[in-house]
Amino acid sequence: MAKGVMEIDDSSFDKEVLQSEIPVMVDFWAPWCGPCKAIGPVVEDLAGQYGDQIKFAKCNVDDNPVTPGKYGIKAIPTLIFFKDGDVADQITGMVAKSKLEDTIKKVL
């Protein structure tokens, strides 16, 4: 797993995301998804940049069906930004790093 990006699952989601003291960006992905692989390094870059202000996590939708179901995820990659246990923003699909950065700044 990349530096600064944690792997979470259905069982650790509440503790790591909803109860987090700082905002969390969760990357919902799957190993077979091309755009998910493409956005991975972008997320890792941002984790290196903003990792002290926001937590970065990945959730494999194939292995963990409960959490994506709860948040109505229909397409991947979907990045959901959580703040104080609530959804603060959501981005679906491959987007430019600048768009992710703008969203992070908005959530902080």
C-alpha cells in the first residue's frame, strides 16, 4: 500500500472514516478498473502533500460491498470526502489532479 494511503474495509470504515478527527478522502475502487488504476498515483501524490491535514483511504468495492452500497456507489472510481462523519463532497470518475486539490481545500 502506498505511503499515506490506508486500505480500509467494511469493518474498519466507521472507526477510520466516520470517527476520524480530521477529514477523510475514501477512494472506492477495484483492481480490474482502468480509471481506478490511473487515479491511484494522483491520490498518492495528494496524500504526500496533504496527509497531515486529511486522511487518505482506499476501499476495494469487490471485497467490501456493504460500505459502497450504503453510499449508493454505482460507478468507480468514486472519491468521497468525509468531514465530521458526514459526506462533504463526492467525485466520480477520472478527474484532473487540480479538481481533486480544489475539493480537498474546500473540505479542509
